[in-house]
Amino acid sequence: MALAGKLALVTGASSGIGQAIARRFAKEGASVLATGRNAVALKELAAEIGCSYEAADLTEPGACAHVVAAAEKELGGITTLVNSAGVLHAGAFAAPDGAPAASLENFDVNFAANARAPYEMLVEATPHLVAAGVGAAVVNISSVNGKQSFATLGAYCGSKAAIDHIARCAAVDLAPHGVRVNNINPGVTVTPLQQRGGMSDEAYAAFLERSANVTHPLGAATGDLSTPGDIADLALFLASNQSRFITGEVICVDGGRQCLGAR
């Protein structure tokens, strides 16, 4: 029960990594408020793990403040914030005909979900985290793309680089209050992210196979990729008192992907 007594607000919890983190935190003793856009999935999760939930699209005006207020009401405070909600929408400069093109709309979609929303969540949650004091923690789910450039993903990579640096700055600001801020940067992880961004099932299957066998070095030994559970394991550590002197870190869980150039 590594998180006994913790009051955790987890975004993006209706699927993928966020949902795995909500499950793991509840299992480890935290009181959890799960939020995401899919109310049906959140209701099923709440019935499964006994958490509270609040459906919301965090890119909508006022949604972040609403969710933080709901967590304060349901949990009685916030000691732990996990920003896991995010999107991936490709857009290439000089894109070939028919391919998604770089545009201000593409920039806004990626930055709204991946940088602005977690920034706003942190702004809204800061008074509660400061009130909790030593032991309070923020974990942002970023991406290896924040540390490495990839074709067709300028806006997505930029949004992840932004939240990485925001986290470092927040870690410095909040350290005097005992609040820690760290990022997890997954490589390719089997979630609905790419398909929701427009990738076909056939293209996604080929993408996973190449990722496991070519672009993620550990995949050659294990034959697979990271799972949401792998990310939840690290989130648990970073939210617990076991990592009490770690802050401002950006940690990849990518099977060595960041060690390779473009392939």
C-alpha cells in the first residue's frame, strides 16, 4: 500500500495509460478521482476499483478548474496529480498530397491537449498541492517525442517538449513547498493513441511490428513493447515516498528508443 493516504487526481483515465495508473494507485491505497472524456468508461472503472470520477474534456474552457474542484469535494484535497490525457495528430511540413499537413489547426489541437491542459491543471491544483506539503507530487505523462525529433510530428513533438520544460520549471517553483514534479516519457506503448489520431488498423499493426523489432532496442530481446502497466509502475514510484528526493526529472520508458537516430 505504497500510496495509503494519498488523494490522487488522474486525467486521461478512461483508457490507456491513465486508466492503468488509476487502477494501480487505487490498488496501492490511494483515494482516486478519475477524469477523462468517456463517461461510460469512467463509470465502469469506478465500479471496478471504487474510485470517484468526473467526465470532462480538459481542453474546454473552465474544465480544468471544474475537475480540480470535483477532486477537492470528493477526496477532501489533492496530494497527487497525474496528467495523462493527451492526443497525437500528425502534420508534416511539405506533406505529400493526401497526407496530414502542418497547420495552425494541427498545432492548436496538439498543444491544447498536451501542453496547455496539463499546465492549466497544474495551475489549478497548485494551491491544494502546496497545502498538502511534503509528499505531494505531480506526474506528467509526456513522450520520447519530447526529447527526439520525428517526421510528420512537429506539433506533437513540440507539445511534449513544452510540457517537459514546464515540469522542470514547476519543480523548481514548488520544491520549497515539498511538492515534487516529474515526467514519464514513454516510447511506443500499446494504447488507442495512434488510432484515435487517424492511423488505420493495418498501418497501426505494421507500426507496432516495426517498433518492436527495429526502433526499440529492447524489443529485439522481448518481442514486445511497453504496456500501460509498465508506465503505471514508474508513476507509482514517482508518486510514492520512495522517490522523495527526485524532482524535475524527465524519464523515458522506451526500451532504448531515445538512444537511436531516425530509422
